[in-house]
Amino acid sequence: SRPVSSTRIRALVEEGRMEEACSLLGHPFAFDFPVVHGRQLGRTLGFPTFNVEPPKEKLLPPNGVYLEQVEVDGSWYNAIGNLGVKPTVTDSGRMLVESFLLDYSGNAYGKRVKIRLRAFRRPEQRFRDVEEMKRHVDMDIACGREFFAGSK
């Protein structure tokens, strides 16, 4: 077995191999930033989301959908999240982590949240329209519920 090093862990994160990175770290890859305002489109589609904007220098895995856990006000919630630029709904190029918490209702604007990226689900993609995007998000949510039900 190869020695654990920050270079090896960084390479795993950059490849999106979150479960392996978590195993070597001994804890999930995580970051915490304040919740910022997005376009509030998720709310109109039935899955309100939190947006955080990581600094440009932050080590991030590849753009895509991740299974996450998010801490808000001291409580942890299972979530799915998109790390990327949301190409279906904007061409701003603004890098955000947009998270949908599976069993949360509340307002977190301005609060700091901690996000643990647990597993990579799929690459970020541009959909034909918002309806196609919503179908994929519904599948991501179902996958997230299944993942977390099996990881208790």
C-alpha cells in the first residue's frame, strides 16, 4: 500500500474520488462558507437549495453532482449538491456549490454551513431545458436517499 500524503489526497480530490480521499483523510472532505443568494430557481422547481461560493484558490473536485452532508445550526442533513457553474440555467461561469438538503426546511442565508462531500454521483451537464434538468435532479435525490439509507 502507498503512503498517505497530502499530494496523494489532493490528487484523489481532483479526480473526484471522494470516498477514497475520505478514507485516507480519516474524515470526509469538507469546507464551510456562508450561504449566498442564488437565482432561487430551485425553490420554484420544488427543491430549494443553498448556494455557497468557494474561493478560487480552494481545492475542489471536478464539477459534478455529489452526495453530501450539510451542517446548519449545529445539525447535519443528508443532501445532494452540484459543484459547478450550472450551465443549464446560467452562463455566468460563477462557481457555486448548490445543495439540496433532503429533510430540511428553513432559511440559511448569511449563515455559515459546513459541507462534506461524501461521494461523486455524476458529471455536471447542460440539459436541453429545465424540465430535463428537474428529471435528473429527481433521480439524484432518489440516489441520495438510497445512499444515505445504506450508510447509517
